[in-house]
Amino acid sequence: MKKCSTFILTISLVILSVFSVNASGFKDELGFTYEKDTSGNLAVIGYDGIEMDVPPSYYAYPITSIKYMAFMDNTALESLSFENAINLKSIGLYSFAGCTSLQSVNIPWGISNISTAAFKGCTAMTEVGYYSNGGKVSNECFSGCTALNEVALGEYITTIGNFAFANCTALEYLELPASVTAIGNNAFLNDENLTLGVYYDSFAQTYAEENNIPYVIIDGVKLGDVNGDKIVNINDVTAIQSHLAEMKKLDGIFLKAADTNRDGEVKIDDATTLQMYLAEYEVQYPIDEEMAKL
């Protein structure tokens, strides 16, 4: 009789769990509150704790989204992880905006849709990893994150939205992938200390020049390494001479590397400067240093 009662109790709990999943705004044992859509997917709409690790599912129901404004102005939330959230596809409008205790976020490849102002005004946030396959840092996504000083963008990012990093006053350096082909209005408004890391002859370089934003070239080529063999030697002098004689033209980053005296033009003076450097004469130009650091 006891075994029968235990079995009935177990079945009842399972039925209750299924019933709860079908209800609107139900809570699990970890402190998450969910809503279920008509497809059987769950959206996170709340959480009781301060360290949030979004799970992949609840029973057989995949967790696919964070609802819009779900955690807006939640000042208690300190950490956020999507490492286990393998079914998560979207982070809603203003979902974490105003979370002033949240210190960092890492957005993995699988989250394809991060809506407008998702992390706006997270004033304690210092680090962001943004590897979404959706291709865009949304409008106002990190606007007003005044402590933000370390950002890594994935290679699938093509667009930086309007005001995406506006008023990130602590941001001093940001590398833009070569894949970036669009940057919105005022994307870096009031980021007065910012230097962009860009690839030579990229959209990002043109954007930085047109908007008077300091930048460095991050291709990794050294000043004077004209033939791109990673070594500065007499072959690079020959490459400059061949270019000037129109025998073998230089272009792109290697044309820039040939400007060894950094006067904006490639002339015979650059070959002479490089020869002097190789002969161990003192020159005032940073030959054999990566142009990204100049």
C-alpha cells in the first residue's frame, strides 16, 4: 500500500509539473520564472537570485529567449552566464537595461538576435564578449555603460548600430573585425578616449578617418616589412625600389609599410631610410615595429 501511495504521489508531481509548464508565468526550483509560447518554447521573464546561469531547458521545453524588459532596472543582478543556454536565440528589447550591478556579459555564437538597448545603462559592466552569429551589435546595445573598458567582437559582426557604444566613457580601445561594413549614427558618441583597432583599407578605417576617431592598424605587419615575409632586411629595400621603378607595384598594407619615414608617400627616401636602419645607423622612425602599435 505504501509503494502504491508513493507511485501515485510521483505521478501527481509529474502531472503538476506539466500543468505548471502550461500555465503562464510559472517558476522553477532554481528561481527562474518562464512564459511558454504556442510552439512550446520558454521565455525567461524573471529570476530571484543575483548570479544568473540560464539553463538550456525546463523538462522537455527549450528556453529560447529572454523576454523584453524582463530584468530592466534590476539592481541586484551581479552576474549573467549563457554558457549552458544552448537553445537561447534572442535577448529582448531593454531586457537587461539599467542592471547597475551587472559586471560582465559573454554572448555566444548561438544567440542570433540581441534587441535594441538590451544592456543599456549597465554602469558596472566592465567586460563584454560579443560573438553572436546575428551580425549586428544592436542600436543602443551598450549605450551608457560608463565602466566598460574591454570589448571583444566576433568575426561575424557586420554592423555596429546607432548609439551602440555611445557614452561608454571608459572605453579606450576597441578592435573592429574586418567583417564590419556598416557603423550607425553616433555609434561612439562621447567616447572621447577611444582608439579603434582596424584593418588596413577596411570600412572601419574609412569610418574612423571620416569621423576623426583615432585608430591603429591591426594587420600585424611591421613598418619596413615591405614584402610581407615577417623579416625586415635588404629584400624590403629591393621591393621599394621595384615599386618605384614600376616593376612590381605595392598596395594595401604593404604600401603603407614601405613608407618608412612616415611622411605619407613612398619615395626613394624610404629605401634610403631602410638601408640606413639595416646598416645600424640611428634613425628616428619605428622600423621593425608592428604598425598596430604606432
